Amino acid sequence: MNCPTCNAQLMDGARFCGACGTTIQAAAPPPPTSAAQPTPRSQQPTTGGAFRFDTDGQGQGRGYAWRIEHQGAFALAVIDLQPDQAISAEAGAMVSMSANVDLYSELKGGVLGALKRAVGGESAFVSTFTAKGGPGEVSFAPGAPGDIAGIEVQNQTFFVQSSSYLAGDTSLVVDTKFGGAKSFFGGEGLFLLQVSGTGLLLVSSFGAIHRKVLRPGEMYVIDTGHLVAWEAQMAYNLRKASKSGYLRSFLSGEGMVAEFQGPGEILIQTRNLAAFAGLLKPFFPNQSSGGSGFDIGFGD
């Protein structure tokens, strides 16, 4: 390197020129090279399929903003309402709300609609939360541990298990549809929720939500206790888990399963609430034991 003033040759790293006394400015270090940074969750593309997930767990609706906090086993959906805006939810789903949020419950669909909802295992009432006199906040959570997913419905129709519907845009049409005897014997109940329109749909799961996209003509089998939602146009039927006979299905512990045919997407919950309840049953008191769930014999 040379002095910029007198052009005298200098040693590498010299701070001044010994010939003319010029102070040598240290060269700026090159920018550090770093590994490619991962794409933020909010910028990652959503996996292909009909269900449009907001992967960052937040979004905007008509008159409200929403976000999902504590994602995983104990998720909480928080809705920030603008003045005089509203959100609908399943009765009993509310966790907390601002003091100015007005709660109104009604028999949606009239007496017949309420009757269908009650027979289908849901509350006969639907709750609407409206911010009065200013912005307000309301939060929702399912009764069982698990995750919550925000789905942007865009002029689509989905079938949702009644236990998985949590809340949604007031413009969505939520109707109870008869699933037939096959739904009843499959453990799904006689009715399913048909959700259609455009807007936010919040669904909950026991465990995490797994997405499965089927190609045209592809067949796929799912335990009925693990279903959350699927595209309404998908063909499916219920059958025994084992094709070898009912006895083998019974011995396997699987029972009835749903066999879907693509194309279409299905949302699956990774845990089965009925199976979990069965695991807990030995730990609950029973009438014969008089309080303890354990019958331990020490001999006579």
C-alpha cells in the first residue's frame, strides 16, 4: 500500500506515513457474508390446496383484525373489532372481551335450524359480538386443548365437524346439513356444518392440524375421529377399517373410517378426543369403587 499524499510505500496496516506524517484511514471492512436467511413465516407461500391459511397466524377481515396467539396446544384467537363491527362464534367459545363489546345470542335459522343444530350436537344458539361506541377486543378458544387455524374462505363451501367450528365472519353462511345414517354410525353425528361464502373461518383441532391434498381419483382413508374439515364437493363414504371383516376392524380398535376420493383437500387433527377420553376413563371414580378410580385388591 502507498501513502495517498507522498506516494511512499507503506507496510500493510500502517496507521501513518513515516515520510510525510499523513494519517492513514483504516479501510472499511467488507460486509460479513452470512448464510441465506429463512423466509419469514408471513412471506412463505401457503401449501397448495383449497384451504387458504394465513401462515403467520394473523390477518384482516371486513371491519376487524385477527391473530392467533399461543399457537400449538393452547391456542387463543383474538379479534380486534372496529367500532360497530361484529364477529360470530359458537356459543360458549368466548374467553374474554372488552367491556364495550355487546354479546347477542339468537336461534339462527329459526326453530327448525336451532333444532338441527341441537340434534347435531351443537348449541341451538349462535353468538354475535359487536363493538359498541369504539373499537373492542374479543377472544375465543375451544373447549379441548389444541390448535386454531384461520382460513380465508373465498366464495367456497366446506364441511366442518361441529366440534371444530369456532368462529367466523358474520357474512359466512353456516348451515347444518344432514349427513345420513353413515355419518351417525361413523361417529360424526347425524349432522355436519356446511360453511360457505367469503370471509374468515376459525376452526379448532384436538392436537395439530395436518393438511392432506388428494390428486384426482386418489383414494385416502381417515379415522372419523380425526376429521376437521374438507371440501364440500369431495366424494366420501364410511366403511369398516379392515376390508377383511368387521371382526378384524373391531380387534384393530379402528372401527369405522372415512374413505375420500380426490381431488380435494382435507384437514385432519392429529389427536382423537374420543380415544383420549377412553385413556382417561380408568382414572375417574366409578360407582362401584366409591370414589377412587382404581380397584386394587390386597387379598383376603
